[in-house]
Amino acid sequence: MTGVLVTGGTGKTGGALVDLLRGGGVPVRVASRTPSAHDRDAVRFDWTDPATHPAALRGVDRVFLVPPVNTVDPMPLVGPFLAEAQRLGVRRVVLLGSAIVLPNAPGAVEMAAQVRARPGWVVLRASGFMQNFLAPHPLGERIRRHGEIRTAAGDGRLGWIDARDISAAAFALLAGSGTASDDQRDHLLTGPKALSYTEAASIITARTGWPVRVTPIRTDEQAAHYRSAGMPAEFATALATVEDGVRAGREDRVSTAVLDLTGRPPRAFAEFVQDHASEWAHGEGTADR
């Protein structure tokens, strides 16, 4: 088929992108580890099973690439996939990368460089997801259960972005509906305003009535928290260390890329909270307030 392969097709960003592509009449192949038996466009895809990759790629000419999560080095899995996509003549790959570079993780940088090196292939460098404030993410889970954000980021700000705006930007690039030049191979995606955790907590409290406090912790405590949530130790340490950079102001940036690509501005955090207010309405734990 001539169409778009969406890896991570049932995830936060991929699922929304699938809906946009189908709504725009674009043929789509939905790739996931557990494809729906009721979706004729679904296909099994597992990063750890290279045998699933050629069948997922065969016949498509565009790919939305969500790399494997919870790893500091995605290249052993993604590198052969990119080579296969190139061999099969995929004309456009849109990589969901990160604006935040994990320390001691050169594989992610190499992956983005390989994508940018191919004509027509593009990297979306997304800032922190607003959806992280929702369960089951460890941040969102703690807010829901305990009304607390534990962070080592201090008053540092991040340009939080709604995953729906990432999907819209990807749609513009994959469906040919955007205004950006095909020569631009890297886009920094952020929300309209950078916010600290304290500012985000205040917005959640004001919009939902669910009191959320911020508790400062050390970076090593954050790493331990991530490990207890099931993250691999090396990735948990790298992710926690990112908060040092946030605290130092290195992630305090916003861009106009969502507007440039889609023709509309990205959603504000207050709008995101309003849309998901019911998900904080019934917190389970109150003992440690």
C-alpha cells in the first residue's frame, strides 16, 4: 500500500495521529506489539523482534517512527529498521525525538542524525509531554494518588507540549498538509509557554480543585523513584539527571514550530488541564497531605 506506517500506533501520540490520518483519507498501517483483531489496518510490530519489521514496512512510503522507550541507546534496534526503510524506498520518515538530550546517551543523538541525513526525512524534537501529568506516568500517578509532585528541577521551566499537538505536526508532515519547507529536517516542538512544576501545580489546583503541592527532592531520590516505578536503572538515572538541566534553565525555551507546521498555535497547559480535569477529580490517597 502507499500510505503511512505509524509505529506506536496505539500510544498517546501515535493513536491521535492515526485518527488524523484516517480523518484526512490517508491510508494508514497501525503498528503495535498487540494489534487489534478488529482493525484491518493493524499489524504486529515489536522493536525486540526484527522479524516483524519488514512486513510492517513493506508497501508504505511514509513512516512515523516512535523509538523504543526506557533505553539510553535505541540504535541497536532502530538502526536496522532505518536501513530497511531506506532499502524499501520509504520517502519520508518522521521521527518522534526529544528536545531533552539524556546525559550519557549518544545513541539518541546518532539516531536523530541518521534521520536528518536522508532527504525528506524529519526529526520532531518534542519537549516534555503534558500527558506526563496524568496516570499511569509516575508523575501523574503521584499527583492522582497523593496530590504531590516530587522534583529535583527546582524553579526551572520546561516548554510542556500536548501530545495532540505533536500528532498534528506529524500529520502536517506526513499528509502533505503543512506549510514547512521540505528542506527543514528538524523541528523543536513546545507548548506556548515554559512552566515550572510549581506553576503547573497551581494551574491544576485552580482548574480542578484538586490541591497539588511540590516537594523538592534530590536527583538521586528521583532516580530511585523511577526505578521503583519499573524503569531500568540506567535509564532511570539518566532521566532523573535531566532535572539538573531543567533546574539550570537549559530547557526554558519555546518555539513557533506547531504554529508553523499546522497553522494554529499549540494548546496552553491550562487548556490541557481543563480537557482532562476529570482524571484528577477522584484522587485515591490523602493520608500524606
